Amino acid sequence: MKNKITFYADDFGYNSNINKEIIKLNHKKKIRSFSVLSDYLLLTNKNTINFVKNKKVYAHINIIEGKNYDPLAIFVIKLICGLIDLKAITADIQRQIDILKKCQIKVIGLDSHQHTHALYPISKIFISLAKKNNISMVRSYQNLKVQTPRGRLCFFLLKTTSLLSYLRYKGKFDLPETWKLKGNSQYYMSWEDKSFSLNKLNVNTDIIIHPGSKFDKNNNYVRYL
């Protein structure tokens, strides 16, 4: 590969296998950073929590899985229908940030489990809480890239839902704030099918991976780690 590839790992804390793989990649300096699921982290052992202490990580905010709006389809329907308790969502996001801070973890960015912060008004809440907590980065969708048919379908669904969410709450056809933030080109390996190839990339790229899980539909990036 002539281009520069940077790997980011999501879902630390989700289960022991994911934790093990991210810890291994971090020790080998194969990933630039990773994101942490606060609630799941609390269910792990002391050694796992100690590993994350004083590290600069993203808070991987979960407002769906195991909560009132699980699964994602239910969340989207309720969001579009205006049936989401935004005050409760805001409080829950702040609680998750606070958990990481109490564990002495340095939160440098926010992103979301199942891409909920791509939608309005969750996007606005993320940006507001990032500012409130002196968190410098929120994962952007501005330069989101896709390569495979499955990737293009996932991109279409997310962008369409984001447009509809903004129309529902703001009364005009536009994308939420998180689609306009500056960011590098990035691919989500949980979207791409097995025809994805890193060798086809011709720009500096961020690859969002989920090591140790079944989320990534193509994991040919493993040979580069």
C-alpha cells in the first residue's frame, strides 16, 4: 500500500475477546486510538479498567443496545416520530462520559455505538456535551467513504435517515452537524463486504475496525496489523 492507513478500534469493554484483541493491538502500536463503552467497561475486571487508565480514548456512547430504544430500528422510528426523551438521552450520555472520567480515563473524543450521533438531534447533543466537557473531537461523517455494494447500501441508509431526522426536527432538508465537521477519509469495516480491498485505496485513510468481534463483514485488514 502506497497510501497511509490508520486504524481505530471501536467497542472496547464490549466483551473479553474484543478487549484482548484491542489490548494486543495497542501494545503493538497498530492502532492510533480506540473507543470505550462505559457501561460494559464497568462489567469487566480491574485489570481491564486499569489498562485504560490515563489513556487518551474516545467515549463510544451507547444509547440503544440494552436500553429502552433497542433495537436500532425502534430507535429510528421513535426518533422520526418525535417520541424520544431527549433530556433523558442527554443525561445518559453525560453519565457515560462521567464513568470514564471517574475511572481516570482521558476522554479526547466522542463517537457512538450504531452511529446514532449521525442523526439529529443526537448530533446536536453530542456537540454540546463535547463542548461542555472540554472534549476536542466528535467523530465526523463528512468524509465517510464506501467501496463495496454493502458499504454503499449502509451509507445510503444512514445518510437518508440523517436527512429525514433533520427534516423532522428542523423543517428543512439538510444533514446534521456531525456530517459537516472536519475529518479524515474513513471506512467502517462493519459495513464493507468481502470484496473490500485495502490495496484499492489511493488516499490517506482511517479504517474503523472492531477487532475480536463478528461486526466487521470484511476483516482482510488483519494482515496489516
